[in-house]
Amino acid sequence: MRARWWGTGAAVAAAVCGTLVVQGVSGGDSGHAGKAASAPVRDGVRSAALAVRGDGTGATLARRDAEPFSMLGISWEKPSARLAGKVEVRSRAVGSGKWSNWLLLDSDRGAGEQNASRGGTEPAWVGLSDGVEARIDGRATAKLPAGLRLDMITAGGKSTGGDAEPAAYVADGPDDTQEPVATDTPAETPDPTDVTTTEPASPEETTAEPSAAESSTEPPAESPSASESTESTGPTETASPSDSASPSPSLSVPTAPRSTVPRPPITPRSGWKADESISPEAPTYIDGRIKAVVVHHTASTNDYTCAEVPSIINAVYTYDVTGLGWKDLGYNFVVDKCGTIYEGRKGGVDLPVVGAHAYGFNSQTTGIAVLGTYVDSPPPMAAMASVARLAAWKLGQYGVQPDATVTLTTALSGQNLAGRTWEPGEEMTLPAIHGHRDGYNTVCPGDAFYAALGTVRTLAAGPVTGLTLGTVTGTGSVGTTPYTNGPLTVSWSATTPASLISSFQVLVDGRTAATVAGSATSAKLTLTAGTHKVQVKAVHQSGRTATSATRTVVADTTVPTFTTKPNLSLRTGTVNTTAVPLTLGWKAADNVSLKETRLTAPLAKTYGPTVTSAAQTAKSGAATAWTLRAYDTLGNSASASVTGTPVILQETSATKSGSWSTRSSASYLGGRSLSSSAKNASLTWTFTGRSVAWVVSRASTSGQADIYVDGTRLTTADLKSSTTAYRSALWTKTWPTSAKHTLKIVVRATSGRPAVTTDGIVYLK
């Protein structure tokens, strides 16, 4: 809501500020005089007079048809007069024919221009409508101001009259609407069917003196303070001091100060197709510097679309300038719910243009209004982020921190919503970003938005809030500590919108290792070997920084080692020429954590970190390479291999002593075997290798034999078995290295089961 220039704030009741309106068109920034991107739109203002009751405390406009319009407001003759009462309107939607609920208009706008031609309520955006009705319930102690009329804004055109001719009276609706009766209207009251089309007031037009009845409702004018003296000299309306405009247009345009923060994107006036011809008066500039930002809402519906915003702003502009005779739109900037920023009052977005938005404080502040009503809930974060960016940029031009407090000098007497009153020339300490209600008796910018202004200040001033270090990918974990062996990705999150963040820095041991844009949520980097502390620093557009908690990350590129090289040995089991039983052995270790060992050839298998051997088989007479690769938790790996050839030496290769007989069967290796029951009968094989196995046939009647290796008796082997088994590797021995050896078996001729039957031996070379 914008604060008017006339009236004493202490005498004004709390008002709901606003323009009932409707994300906007994104566009390039405007300079001091941006070139229009397309033809301007000239909206038309159609008017219909209200019928005032005989006692002067109420007025109505009967329900009637109208040419299509989208915005309406109620105005009166004297801008210095105050309408004390309840002002309500409703409209009929084009197409559906449905009448809206009664809409309460703020009759005390808290805004205005020194040379305005009329006073008025806030305009209300109602969408495309073709029917209208209005009613005013005034106070018994104060008559309504003269010249009450309903102004309807028609987008893109002007009426030639006749659009508000009365329709036939209709029956009372469910909302207890009552039509005026003829006896309530005195003869001197304007005809309620009067319709006029308002043209822009010329700069030379001045407003007539207020009537006695109107001036009785307005307190005496206050003299401005010395600091505001330049704003109250020259031609003025009766009892209407103003801090919005100098007595004459500024003769020179000030130099735009450089801001300490980046300028946000701002859609220029051409983006909402402002018709500059209707507001030819030159802008006025603050004589000094902007000290604060006043935040408003427009007290309108929040159910508007982004595409409608330019039309809404243009309609407000038309109502203010054409309908009320203002020099321009009151707000310096308008922000929609989607976060698009629009240039409001002309004069250069980077210059200290005097607005008409904050009663008594316009010459020290800039005004930002968010389209919508924010009593129950604050604006979307997109809108608040844009307000924060815009406020920080404007304040940054004048060295004011957004979270600071500032001292403003009152130009006029007034009262704020909290009940504080002041006189001209007093000093008030306020936040550099504050709500309209802090300097005027209004609920603007709405309870919820006002409560969220602390968030806006933090967004504008920094540092970044809610910075949290997220996942560190490209790592493995040992316990709770992340480990990495190469590039990793560090991620994070923050509650501050990216538009307010300049950059993020990934710190490793306190030093910057990577820098990315403020819109990024992750960064890649590679650590040197060792233990490191990783954290993220967020750089706000203000330069203030926030740093996340640290996380320990260990960079390790050391590969596992085979503390025991891969090796092969023969094992017990059934021997075939295509599958000789083997044991593959190894032992792997890692400096951090061994994850697994994988057999990659001649077949693929994976073994856990504690496994050190595995049973295998290999074809006899063929060299087979066995390759293992050990992996640590991080993926570092190392491989090793061993090659072995199992060789079968059949019984015919042995040197015999004693009595042996030959047996034939397909179950024997090579189809034959030797058998003996003679005590001390022996067979001796000579071989060169590192592992050997004795292969026999077994049954329940099989006997025993002593085993000698290199002339030394090592053990007695018992061939007895409950089940018959052929080609059974009964006994094995392995040496660290390959060498020439002899294996001798001697029959013991065990009582009751003396027979020993052997196929031969297998050795590994």
C-alpha cells in the first residue's frame, strides 16, 4: 500500500493496504530512458457517479451492465478529503455471468501526489467484467466527500460513454444486497447514470479549494521539517504538505551510484507497455541518498497469472495518472509472486527517484510492492528473494547494510499501526528494510509478510543460511570415514536462493580446492594422498560467507599386496585326466581395508577378504595360468598369477619289487592298475615337481601301505573305504619349490585285507 501525502497519520484508522490485482513478463533491464520493446498500451477510464444519501453518510451505485473492464476504484473531487467509511464493490465476470462477493476497498490509501486532481481508494483488479455495483457505508459523524464516482479501467482502449448505463433493477441476492430507493437521493446529488471518460489532467490543472464539509474532516496541515523544506515550497493544494515532489521538476539527473552487490534483472516500463504520453511530468529525485526500503503488498488476490501482471500494473498506472491526476505510478518497483521485478515509477531504476508510497518518508526511501495479499501467508520464496536482491542492490548504492537500522526524519505528523505517533522533524529508528506499517497506520504489507521481513533482511544481507554438506560420492567408507582413490564429487544444499549466492568454494584443509557458481550444488575435485578435512564455503552476493561443518576424507591410491603369492598344490579327491584336484592358495592385504579377491582366469570367481584358498581342478598334461586380482574398499587393485601343469605317472612308470598283478577296468586310469597282497612289495616313482599325490582304488577289503619320500618313511596310508572308489588321490605332499623327488609305496599285507591296488601318481610341475 502506498502512503498518501495528505492527512495526519495519527488520525487515520488502520487500513488494509492495497491494489487488488493479478508472473510477469521477464525482460531486459531499463536504463534511464529505455526504448519500448513494443507499442504502449493506453487503458481507458470509464466513470459512473454514485448516488449519495440525503444525510451525506452513504452512497450507492446500483447493479448495472458495463462495457468490459478489469480494474475499478472509487474516487472523489478533493484529494485532500478523506473518505471515512466502508467502501465495497462487486463485479460480474464476462462469460460466466457470475457476480463476485463484495470486495472491501481501502478508502485510506496512504498515497497520493501533491498536484493530484482527485482522491481515491486503492484500485481493485477484478478480471474481465461487464457488470458492477458499489456501496459506501459512511460514518454518522462525517459526510462523504463530494464527487464520488466509480472508475473502471478498460485495458487497451477508451470509452466514448454509455458503458455504465443502468440495467433494470434486480431482486435482492443471497448476500442481502439492497438497492437504493429514489427518496434516498437528494435533488442535488449527481445522476447515478452519469458516465464520463476521463482524460489525463494537464500539468497546469490545479484542484479547487475543498468545501467546508470536506475540510472539516481533514486536520490542519503540518509544516514540514527543515530537512523536507524543499518538498513543501511552491504551489500546493490547501493543507496538503508533500514529501513526494519538489516544487518543480529536477533540472539535472543525478549520477547513478555503483552498488556493492549485483543488480538483479528488472523488466522496464516498456515491459508492461506504459503509455509515457499520459505522464509527461519529469521525475523528481531524492536530494541526498536512499536510506531505507519500504516493503508493501498490494492487498489483492493472489490468484493471478504471470501473464496478467503487465496488464495489472498498466491498469494501476492508468487509474493513478488518468483517474486521479497523479504524475506517475506510486511504487518505485513492483514484484510479482513469481519473482519478476518491474520498474514502477520512471526516472531510472538505478537513480534515487522520489516515489509516492510511504507517507512522510518518500524523500528518504524507495518503495517495493509485491502483488498480492499476504495477511495469512507470506509471498512465495521467489518473490521474497527478488525483494531481497532488489533491496540489497538499492541500499548497496548508498552504503547501507540491509540488516542495519537507519534514522529517518519525519516530514509530516503521523501514526503507525503499533500506535506510535510523531510530529514533523522527529527522528525515527527503523530497519533499513521495513514494512509500510512501521511508518503508517496500515496493516501493509500483511501480517505474514511483515513477520517474514526478518527472512528478507537475511536474504538481502547474508550470509547464506542452511548451508549443509551433503554426500561425498566417488568414495568408499571404512567405518564412518569416507575414503577415495581418485576424483570425488562433493555436494551441498542451502536454504538461501541461488540468485543471492555469488559462489561456492570447496575447502580442503582450509584452502580453496574448487570454486563454482552460486547456482551449483556440487563440485568435483581430486585429493592428494592422505587424510583431509573437506568443507564448503558459501559466498553471499554481499561478500559475507558461511562455512559448513567439516568431513574427514582419506585419499588413498595404494594398491593391495599379495603377502603370499598365488600358488598351486594337489589335493585329495577323484582324479580324471580332465580334472585333477588342485588347491589354489594366496594371501592378500591392504593398507586400509581389503574388500575382495577375484579369480579372473581361467574362470571368474570372487572371494571375501579373509579367504586365502580355493579348491579347483585342472586338465592333466596342460599348463594352466591362474590369475588373481585383489581389491581394496576404494577400488585400488593389484593382480598376481601362477601357472601349473598336473602330470599323471601311471603304475607302469614305477620301478617294481615283489609280486604285482595287473588288473583291467574302465574305472582305472588308462584302463589298468597294479595290485599286490605281498608283504613288502613296492613301487617307486621318480618325478620333478613341487606337489605329488598317490592315486589308488579303495574298498572295504583294501589294505595298507607305507609311504616313503626321498627314502624317508613319512606315513602309513590306509586304503580301506566303506564305499568303493576308483582313481582316488589318497595322500598328497607339497614342497615350497619344484625339485626332483622319489615316492615309494610298500605293501604292509595287513591281516584280513592285504591287497593294495594303485593307478599311479600325479605330480605338479
